[in-house]
Amino acid sequence: MLNLSTMPEILVLDEPTSGLDPIIKKKVINIILDDVAERGTTVFISSHHLSDLERICDTVAFINGGKIDYINNIEDMKNSIKKLQVVFKDALPEDIVY
């Protein structure tokens, strides 16, 4: 939050809500959103919490090895990407690449 006090044009955050209780998490998200609305701040957020990103972001990009692998708006992303969980009875088959 100290970074916002300097009124930056670009704000880079790494897991900004990680470890916060739900009430404080909501306050932090609202502070970020208010700053974007009032000053037009550009915010880059690194997070694996998609629910947080849905509330904050309008565009999402996946970076792998320092390069952007995927970029899309959040609604199209939610409609086109699905999570698949698979359980194998024995060991993972050798021909599966992950």
C-alpha cells in the first residue's frame, strides 16, 4: 500500500492479497480499483488466485519463460479455458507430457 502513496503511473504487484483475511482482502482490492478509477493507474498483478483477478482485471496474460504465451480479456478466457483434473489408478503414463 505504501507504493500507492507515491502515486505511480504503473503499479506492479505480486500476490497482493495473499495471506490476507477476507475483510482486508476486499479493502485492498477496493483501494486498487479506486486508484485505477481516479488516476488511471496501470496495474500489473502476478497471482494464481483467479477469483481475485476476476474482480480486478479486464485483461489477463500468461507469461512463461519471460515471454507472453497467452493474452485475452477475462470473460473470453473464462469461456475458453477449462481446468481438467485426472486421477490415475497407477503411475502417470509415460507418454503424457505436462
